[in-house]
Amino acid sequence: MRDANPGAVYLKDYCAPAFLINRTELHFDLGEEETIVTSRLYLLRSPEIAGEPVLSLQGQELELLEVSIDNELLPASAYRQTEDSLVVDGVPEQCVLTCKTRIRPQDNTSLEGLYKSHSMFCTQCEAEGFRKITYYLDRPDIMSVFTVTIEADAKRYPVLLSNGNLLESKLLESGRRQVLWHDPFPKPAYLFALVAGDLEYIEDTFETASGNNVTLRIYVEPKDLGKCDHAMDSLKRSMRWDEETFGREYDLELFNVVAVDDFNMGAMENKSLNIFNTSCVLCHPDITTDQGYQRVEAIVAHEYFHNWSGNRVTCRDWFQLSLKEGFTVFRDAEFSSDMGSRTVKRIEDVNLLRTAQFAEDAGPMAHPVRPESYIEINNFYTRTVYEKGAEVVRMIHTLLGPEAFRAGSDLYFERHDGQAVTVEDFVCAMEDASGADLQQFRRWYSQAGTPHLGVRDSYDEAAQTYTLEVSQSCPPTPGQTEKEPFVIPLAMGLLGEAGNLPLRLQGEEADPETADNTHMVLIVDQPAQQFVFEGVAERPVPSLLRGFSAPVRLGYDYSREALCQLMSRDDDGFVRWDSAQALATQVITQVQQQLAARQTVVVDPLLLQACAQLLADESLDPAMVAEMLTLPGESYLAELAGEGAADVDAIHSAHLAVHRAMGESMTPLLLARYKDLAVGENYAPRGEQIAARALRNLCLSYLAHADSQHLTLARAQLDAADNITDRLAALRVLAFYGDEADWSEPMAAFYHDWADETLVVNQWLAVQAAIPDANAIQRVRELMQHKDFDLRNPNKVRSLVGTFAGRNPVNFHRADGQGYRLLVDIVAELNASNPQIAAGLLTPLTRWRYYVGRADLMRSELERLAAREDLSPDVYEVVTKSLQ
Ligand code: B3K
Ligand code: ZN
């Protein structure tokens, strides 16, 4: 085994920078063969550092042409170059350092730094991409005012963009154009952006609360001009919402969004020049599903919200990443909740958290929300930093209440505007504004792992008291064997025969003023605690962890009858859903045992009846019913099974059996609802329509699984649909519940119809990658040869390979190891061209310790990768940590 931590960076080693860069002037000469970047850095020795500091600038894959200080060319003896730095001795206290470098964006396949996507130049600098553009102090605590000139062929690149305001644009005699951009707000280099291309835009305006007019533009390839309205609308709603909810206004006169096809992630919040993956900005009923519309709205909002939580106040170092990401995910989730159904949004988020983040917390890459070390920072844009980080902010919101939380957020922005700060600064602002003591609460930032909350109860009929005994523990994670108790807000209620009961804790006065005394937040902050409720007239069913008030695993031994009661009658929508999931999980696990014992499969009628009741109730929100009738996913069930206990084939068979039984037992009702939920009007991505389609398509899948004669409904839906949501749902039903003969022709026809729409072709690839038939591996290998597949395009890789590894468990985990081999072959290839994407694809393989009968196969594939000498730091880190 090689050194597990070569080149690791540690939080404890943080040192303030020796130099500051007050101003940064960049000149770009963009060309087809080469691009010349000239930078002028206005350096100032930091007053905080004693002695004569050495200037060490970061740079990667740069060809240095010349360096000068205050316009005096430096001889080669005055500086040293290493593979990733430029070191200059004897730099005066204050000076201008000029560097001229040559780069080749057209050959940059890592999609970090300056690169080309089709014919367009664009950038991605977070986290450490700026060093691929020029030598710089590429760290977020260096905040500088940027002035940028760009020069390029005027015909090929009529649009030349950077951050801030456009000050000048002129045609040069050579047929080239030169533009000058200036951003008045100091920013770290990771927020720098440049775009050059033949683009068109849609434009709108927004008047801020203070009366400033902002021009909003979305730039796309001309063919996509008709697909920008939803993003523009989402942007305007985000701007208004942030004013109203957080008191945050936009601060420049221009806000640009650019859509790019080749992009490593969803989008990037560069100051006033957000760059978006086309898949996260373009919308049209023919290319975007209902979920896609909601995703675009959320991502547009997320990137816009970063203007304050991330840009105006940024991170001191990358260990603080959750300072901006956790907070901004919390903000975008609140925004989405206000735009649509709060409960449904919460259910979606918790589903993701419990499936992906809990698995991360229980695996070899587990790390605290504020990690303590990393080899490659790109590996730490994780579910833990983002989603668990947002949960931590949500808990602060719950503990402080909305008004004090808002006061804390106001204080944070006011106190730290223009600064690069830490998670500690955020928590301090929350404490200072509210008077709360969050000392123990801070452990959520420093301790990894998902806490387990054990709850037991007892009822004393004579005394009319009800007691909850709550205990907490947290499993060990890499580098952290012992954990101290967390502060866990446990939102709860008690359900009685006639509804939720009034709550009064022993020793506390009943408050007649409290309008809602059926809901309470208990603070669990010790290893074991007792809560005694008085005046409880009947034995209640506890409604626990309402709204998922803390990111913990709840352990309470519910009977199926109790779950049914909560499911149908509790006040809290989240608990209703969660109880349905818990009931379904119990039933699936039981079927798994029946199958293992070769017994006849009996699906508990309690589940079937409860589901039928929900489906029949037309007064309920169909979106909520759809969530409640969706069985827990196979990967969530594997995650619940625990280390060494997930039997992927057994889970799959049991899941199928229960799914089919639900379809069979509810057929007439499913048919009736399938009919009455048909949307009569033209497609619109509006709440009621989205809800109706979600439930209707779920009915279709149950029907087709129960009886293949219902595949005709899917065929008819595919032909009649006026939107891709219904088309893809129908196609998926044909492919999942029919034979190849049922789907091969419609699949080909679908491609034929939509071959010109890249984003539709990507979804077509994803549907096929997820089909659980025996032919999947061969199909994926063949699709990799398809003319529309391209290993250099991250969207295509995620659609085909990511979907296969993440959403086709029976095939990824084939007993002959072919699934693992396929993934590792692809990772090995991508390791050289795009290490970030390569490392990301490995996630499902890192869970090897979970799988019964597969662990050895999975580990040996990881070892095959580990044996390679050419591993990028990204892949190296994931592979070695997974094998430890
Ligand atoms: N801040 C970017 C993510 C950058 C990822 C770099 N590997 C997008 C976002 O979270 O808003
Ligand atoms: Zn973000």
C-alpha cells in the first residue's frame, strides 16, 4: 500500500497569506492554437507576517514566458519553478508582479481553468482551477479587485464576458475585438470567470428594493434561445425572495448567466457571471421533465443566493466550504419550499440525505461537515458538506426560531461583508444575535458519522404520565473512534385516538397562550435522557422527529398498527410519509425473509389496505400520495441493512414482489385514478399538474407491473403525450415491466424523434442504463460506442455510466463482477482526461463493505485501480481511503 496521504492538506496547518493582492489585472489573448495570459498583480506584504517572506504562487500546466517586478524583467536566476509553483525571493514590500504565460484551452479536458466547450471558451475556477490560467495566490482568503481585458477574433467570438461591468468594447484593425471588464467587489480567484463565444441572449430587468435597475441576461447557443424563460423567471423570483426573506439585495447593474454543454457539475456562482451546465438552465416541455423544471429553479436560486452567502462573504480556506454550501443549500431549500409544497420538498431532501449522505457517513470517505484534511479538495464537494451542512443550519434555525435566526444572518452578513471567514464566525454571529449558547452544538461541524437516536416509551395509566427515554450514540468513523454527545432537536407530538394530544412536560407550566400545544421540540444533549409528559389521558403513539428535525437515525420500535395510524392521521406531513416508508420497509424485509426461507410470499394486507385508502382519498394532495405510495428505494434498503448485511439480489426480489402485489391488489383503483388524473390542459410545469402527473405515472408503473396487458396504456401515453415527463415515464414502464420486444421499437423511435436534442438523448441513455434486465452490461458497453456518446462530456458519462452504477443495482452488483469491471475500466480511462469526474463515479464502489457475497469482488476491482502508477490525486484519494 502506498502512502495514504501524500500531499494531504490539514486544517490545523492554516497560515494567513504572506502577501495580499489588492488588484489583479488580466489580459487574455484568445487563440485557436494558444492563449496568452498576462497578469499584473498588485502585491502588498501582509502586515501580519513578520520577517522577509518568500512569494510562492500556484500554477499548473502553464508555460511561463516572462516575469517582471515593477516592469523590470526578472532573470531566470531570480525565481524557481516547480511542477505546481513559481517561487520568487526578495519581493519588495509593495510591487507589481507581471507574468506572461501560455496555455492551451483547446487541449484542456479536465474542464477546470480555461477550456473549450464546442467552439466556446469558458472557465471553471472553483476550487483550484485559477492556477491553470496563470500563477496566483490561488486561495480563497486572497480577495482582489479584478480588471480584465479579453482579445479574440471578432467573428468567431462576438460575445466576450467577464465579471462586473463592461467598461469598453472596441474592434481592432486585425479583425479582433477587445473588451474591458471591471468588477468593483474584491473576490477570490475561484469566482473569476471568462466566456467567449458566438452566443445569443434573452434579456429582462429587475428593480431591487432600493430602486436599482438590474439587467438580467441568459446567454445560450442560438438554437436554445427558446428554452431560457423558466430560468429567467426563476432568477427574478429568487432575487425578490432573497430581499424579502433574508434582506439581501443584488449589488451590480448586470447579472449574466451562460449555458455550457461540457461542465463538471451543475453550475457555478462566479460573481455576476454564473456559468451553468445546459442541463441545469435550459427548459422546454419536450426536453425537461417536471423534476427538471424544479431542479432548474432550485439551482438558479442556489447560484444567485451565493452572491451573498459565498461571494460577498466567502470562505477563509476550503475546510470551511460548508460555510457557503451548507448555508446556501438551506437557503435554496427554503426558497423551493415557499415556491411549492414545503412537505413534498422536505420529503425529497430527506430521501436524498438518508440514502446518499447517510451512506457517505457510514463509509470510508466519511468526514465532518468541516473536514480536517484532504488530498484533493474536489473530492469534498460532498453530500456531507452540502446536504448535511444544510441540515446543521436548519437545526440552528429550529433552535433559535425564525426571528433570531434572521437576526443572526443579518449580523453575519453585516459583520463579515468583504471578508473570507470561517464556520466559527457564522456560529458566533448566530450566538451573538440570539444570546443562545451553541458551544456543544458545534460538534455537528467537527464530528463525522450519523448519530443514532434510540427512543423507548412507557405509559402509566394511573398517573396519566407518558415517558420517553431517549439515548444517543454515534458510530466510529475514520480517524474518530469516540464521539461526544450532540445537541439534537427532537420535534415531536403524541397521537391519541381523536388526534394529536396536548403536551405538557413534567415540571413545566402549561402555557394557555400557546396556540399549538400539540407540537414540541425536545432538546437531546446527553447520552441518555428522560422526558415525562403529564396529563396524558390515553396511551399515545409518539410522532417523532417531525419534519426530520435532525439528521439522525431514529430507533423506535413501532408496531405496524401504530405506523398505519401515524400514516393516516398525524399532523405532520413528514411523519405521515416516513411512517409509510417504515411500514413498507418492514414488509419488504419480511418478504425478503420469506423468499430466503422459500416460503410463500405474503405481503402484509395492512400495507395494501393503507395504500389503497390513500390512493382512494381524492381530498389528498396527489404529490403527497405519490411520495407515500413510492416504495423505499433499493439503495436505501441496502443502506438500512448495514455493513456486511446488504443482499442486493434478495432486496431486489423482495422489492419487486411487494411492488407487484401492490399493483395487483389495487388494480381497479389504480385504473380509475390513472384515468381521472389525466391532465386535460396543455402542459405547464405548475404544482397541480406536476402532482397529477407524478401520481398518474406511479399508477401506470404499478398497473404495468401487475399485468402486462396494461403496457398498452404506456404505449398509448407515449404516443399521446405533449411533454417529456409523460413520455419518459411511459418508456420506463415499457422497459422495466415489459420484455425487450415491448420496448426496443419505442426506444428506437424515441431516439429518432429527439436525436437533435442533446439533453433528451442524455435522458434516453439514462433510461436504458437503468433497465434491470440481464442484458444491461452489454447494452451499456454498446451505448458507449453510440455516436452520441462522448466520454469527454460529463453529462453523457453521468447519464450512462453514473446511472448504471447508481440506479441499476442488480446489474452493477452482478455476481460475476462484470458491473464493477465495467465501471473501473471507465474510471481508469477518465482518470487521465477528467480526474474529477473519474473520482466521482467511484462512489458506489466505495460501499463495498456493505454487500454480502460481493465485498471481495468489489475490493479487488478497487485494488486493480490502486495498482496503477498513473492515478490522479482525485482517484488516488478515493481508492486508497476506500481500501484502508
Ligand atoms: N460552487 C460550485 C461548485 C464547485 C465545485 C468544484 N469542484 C457550485 C455550487 O455549489 O453552487
Ligand atoms: Zn453552492
